[in-house]
Amino acid sequence: MEIVMLIARIILLILSGMSSVGAVEEVAKASGVASATLWSKLPSRFK
């Protein structure tokens, strides 16, 4: 469930204008979850 919330946060950052890589890095840094894990769970249309 935590990953779903983090992915939702990434998607909101992307929709607000941030790059997908930047959004993943920011959320990874804040949450302590590996950016590779978040990137692999991110839907392809947001990459």
C-alpha cells in the first residue's frame, strides 16, 4: 500500500510539470525507497 501512495505522489508531481525522473528521485529521497523500485512500478505512460 505504501508503494501505491508513493506512485500517486510521483504522478501528481509529473502532472504539475516536473520531469518523471526528477519526480521519482525526489520521492525516493524523501521516502527512503529505492528509485529503481519506484521507477519499475511507475506506469509507462508517465515515464
